[in-house]
Amino acid sequence: MSDLLPFIRAWVTDPRKVSAISPSSPALARLITSEVTAHNTPVLELGPGTGVFTRALLDRGVPQDDLTLIEAGPDFSRLLAERYPKARVLQMDACRLGRQGLFGPGELASAISGLPLLSMKPRQIMGILSGSFEYLREDGAFYQFTYGPRCPVPSAILARLDLQATRIGTTVRNVPPSSVYKIERKSRPDILQTA
Ligand SMILES: C[S@@+](CC[C@H](N)C(=O)[O-])C[C@H]1O[C@@H](n2cnc3c(N)ncnc32)[C@H](O)[C@@H]1O
């Protein structure tokens, strides 16, 4: 209940940016974080809102100081900094995360995104994906949830960045029911064979 008020307030201020009137459920939080492990860090979270996915990451054993949270909303950012004082909370536009030196190249293990990609322009989605993959390891993955029937990253963007998307699960224990996609670099069997 304490998370509902900040959410509704943010939604009234900027409905397009928040794109939901309540935080995600614990079931969706468990699904989107299900492949993250305590030893596979650091982890980047995009659009954490009140921190439902952040909580699930901590429950999976990810140390708070291995978390970077990028949130555009000033009230959400303040709340996150209070709740997770050891995490790195950056109030910024996730579309501009590339070339900021947030991590070394190939340092990041995974990215968890609660961003409303369905209400974003292709140029913005491109900025988010290209920026994240600039930091992600070769075998790193980007996890995105959606209320829609397919991956919310347009196939032209996946092809341009040489990425592939796989649905890892769907939960009806969220309003509305949601699916989670894992986006990763296309496997390169040619390289594996010669290695
Ligand atoms: C649908 S809410 C999801 C919040 C939370 N992850 C959850 O599932 O309950 C979208 C969140 O993304 C944030 N957001 C939207 N656009 C953003 C952007 N360009 N950069 C950073 N955060 C953004 C909003 O402020 C909001 O917190």
C-alpha cells in the first residue's frame, strides 16, 4: 500500500513515462530476476520505480552495492536512495546511458528493465539497448517485461544490434498478465568452432 501512493502520484504527473498505475507484483519480480545469481554481478536496473524488482534482486543474494539503479523520476529516485542506501542510484534518462562510463566495457553481468518500451519511440529503445550492450559481457543478458503479446523491442532494432529475444515466462499473477523476454547477443557458432 505504501508503494501505491508514490506510483499514482507519478502516473498523474507523467502517465506516458510511468505507464502503470501500480507497481509490478512479487510474482513478476521473481520471474524477471529468476536467472540472476549472487555471483553474477554487477547488475543494472532500468526504471525501478518503487523498487519491486530491486527487492527481488536482493532476495536472490545480489549485494546492494553491486546494483546500479537508473530512474528518471525524481520522487522515485529519492525513495530508492532512501530504501537502498548502498546501491548506486542515478536519476537520469535511460535512453542516454551509453558512453557515460557507468561500467567498463563488458563488465556488466545483466540488466533488468521495467521501462515502458511500448510507449517509447524506436530511437529511444535503440539508445537503451545499444547503451546497455556497450557495458554487458559477451554472455550478458537484458531482461524486459511487457504486457503485450510479443517482445516490445522492434525486430529491426534486434537485427541492427545482432541480438535475439526469447520469452522466458509469463505470469498471470500480475495486473495485467505479463511476459518476460531475455535479450542477448546472437550466438556465433562460427567463432565457437574455431576457438
Ligand atoms: C512501468 S513503471 C515500472 C516500475 C517498476 N519497475 C515496477 O515494475 O513496478 C516504469 C518506470 O520507468 C521509469 N522510466 C520511464 N522512462 C524512463 C527513462 N527514459 N529513463 C529512466 N527511467 C524511466 C518510470 O519513472 C517508472 O519508474
